[in-house]
Amino acid sequence: GGATVSFTMTAFTPLEHRKTRVFGSHGMAEGDGRTVRVVDFRDGSEEILDSRTSTGASAADGHGGGDGGLTAAFVDAVANRDQGRLGVDAAGALAGHLVVWAAERARESGTVVPLTGE
């Protein structure tokens, strides 16, 4: 009972939105920050979901505009001395970073890096 994930990042692409593709045994999902395309491999059906919240693709739009929101939430939390305004605690933020660091270790070493919850 587990899952294997492959992560690839490249800087050598035309300037456009980030794209994410997730593959499973029965289908895939592909998103670009505005739309998500879901494909069922079993019957070939496709569904397109459109968020209509897409922002620009320049560096100033950082993570689809998310960087601005993170910065504003951080400033608000500090100004009000209220960590609860961040929407995540330190343990949750650390857990997210541990996943990314494990992905980078896997990329550098060419091996699977298990996440053991440590």
C-alpha cells in the first residue's frame, strides 16, 4: 500500500504557466493553474475543469499570484501577533517542505526516497 511519485522540474521552457501532471494506474490529471484536464485511461473519457482564476505567467506573478497572498498573510499575522492568520502551523509548513526536500534528494541521487513520517 503505497505510491510512487516522479517529479520533474525544468527551467528550459517558454514562459508560460507552470504545468502539473499526475499519473495513476487508471488515469491522469494535468493542470496549468487555470484548467485541469482529467483523463480516464479505462474508457478514454476526458473532463476539463476551468477555475477562471488564472493570473499572469511572469516572475512578478509568483506561483500564480500565490506569493503575494502568502506575503500579505505573513505581514498580517506579524502585525496582529496571530499565527492563526497564516492558515498553517509550523508543523504543517515543515511537512510540506520535507516532501520537497525528499523529492530533491531523489532527483540528485536517482533513487526512491521513502517518507517515513520522521
